Amino acid sequence: MAPPAPRNPWLIAGGLLSLLAAALHLVVIGIGPDGYRFFGAGEPMAQMAAAGHWYPAVVTTGIATILTIWAAYAFSGAGVLPRLPLLRTGLILISLIYLARGLVLVPAMLLHPQGLAGITPFIWWSSLIVLAYGLAYAVGTWTAWPRLSRRQVRDR
């Protein structure tokens, strides 16, 4: 019998971060319009939530669902959950999406007419936080890559 695969702390951290983000999205729905404003969803989303429109809650629940699925992929890659379909491809795509969203700060700084002064605190903080998520997924995927192969070589 082969020894259990070692856990991957980077992917476990990435999964926990994704679950935290998913939970925060659900909290925003519970808080209502002020939650949408505080977390940077924009005034139109806040106004729709204030009017009782279904759209903000559905979109925010959808995002929370995606983040939960991403957490499951991180936990699967870490060896905490059973292997999910297209695990390596999924982890690569999740890493790239988080990294791209985190790096949106760079073009925002370059393209904004006021430069750094025109970047809102939400863009700064959310970009840095999501960049950390992306790094956790990318490093975790990189370090787990050999183990994530379907054709693992087992010690005899």
C-alpha cells in the first residue's frame, strides 16, 4: 500500500482563501446595499439591492458558488478531497484568473489619467489580496504538479 500523499500547504491556503471570499460574498448579500458599496460592487448594484431587485443577489451568489468550486479544486490538488475532473487544467486556469485579476492594478495605474492618485483604495486592496490568492494557487500547483499526474509512479 502506498503512503498517503503529502498535503500541499499552498493549495490548502488557496482553498481557505477562496472559501473566505465566497463567505464574504454571501455576507454582502446579507448586509444589503451598504455591503455592496463597502466591498466595491458599485453604486448601480447597491441601488438595485436597495430596490429589492433579484440581480445583485443572483450575481453575488454565482460568484460565491464559483469561488467554492475553486476551493474544492485547491483542496483536491492538496490531497484533502478526492481527485476532481481536469484537476491540473482547473488549477492552472484558477491560478491564471486570480493572477490576472490581481495584476489589473498595473494597467489601471498606467491608463488612469491621474496615475497612482486615481486608483481607488478598493482597486489597490482587492488587487493585492487577489494577487496573494493567485500566488497561493500558482505555487501550490507548481509544487504539486508531479503528484497531480494521472500516471503516478509508485514506489515498489
